[in-house]
Amino acid sequence: MFDEKDKTLTFSLNDDKGDDTKKILLTVYTALVEKGYDPINQIVGYILSEDPTYITNHKNARSLIRKIDRDELLNMLVKNFLGVK
């Protein structure tokens, strides 16, 4: 018997949103580098915890990164890593 909770959900993204996300991440990355942080570790810390204090306020980076939906970001990162669309 098929149980409704076994149903697979689907997820899709708008390509324009991906461009905006990339611009935001690059700005955040640059701000973290300028302040002397390891940007990869800080961004990963933010993604895992959603704690904005991982991100500097420099260049409005903390406010910018909060505009990115973490689920969408993870979706993009996995697709990019695997080289799939």
C-alpha cells in the first residue's frame, strides 16, 4: 500500500534567483576577506546554523546574506558540485 508520507516532494528554482544569490555570496565573501575572516568557514557556519553573527556587518554583508533562502542555496550548491541542472 502507498502511504502519502512516502511521496517525494519536488523543488525548483528560478535562474534569476541563482544570479542574485551568486552576487550576494560574492559580496559577503569579499566582505569577510576584507575583515580578515576565513570566508568559507564563516559562510558554512551561517548555512548550518542560520546564526547571522557568522557574517560581518561590513559592506552590509549580514543583511544581504539573510535575503538568501538556505534551502535554495543548498540546492544550488549541490547541483553545482554534481554538475547537474
